[in-house]
Amino acid sequence: AVSEAPDWPEAWNNLGVVLMEAGKTQEAEQIFRKAYALDNGESDAIRDNLRIALAKTENVGHTDEQKAEYKLVQRGNLDFELRKNQ
């Protein structure tokens, strides 16, 4: 999707979510930054995903218990975000 529509922030956000789920936090952070820039900071979901990636990057010594505190949530057909488990 990002190669077909490189200026579409939701595609970049979704790629970031996939990278986070795969444990590639640093790569996800960079992708979320790109999505946030393309979106001009207007999407709460992209901003929240970037915030989560930044927090996880700063806390490199996270445990399996900490990994499980977020879940992937689909919002609509093409929009995904990470949400904190309750």
C-alpha cells in the first residue's frame, strides 16, 4: 500500500502497527513519524501510535508482561491503531 500511495498516512500508520506487532519497535517509530508528518499531526490514532512506539523505544528493557499491555484494534476497513489493554 505504501508503494502504491506513498502520500497516504493511513497506509504508513498500518505499516507501523505491523512492525510493532512484529517487535520491530525502532522501525515502527520511524514509520509512525512519517505517517504523522504526512497527516500534519491531525490523526489522534497516528499520534497515539507514535507515542506508544516512542515510549517502548525508551524502555528497551521491557518484559513479556509489558509487551502484552497493548492490543491491535481495527478502526474501519483500512485504519488500525494500538490500544492499551484494560
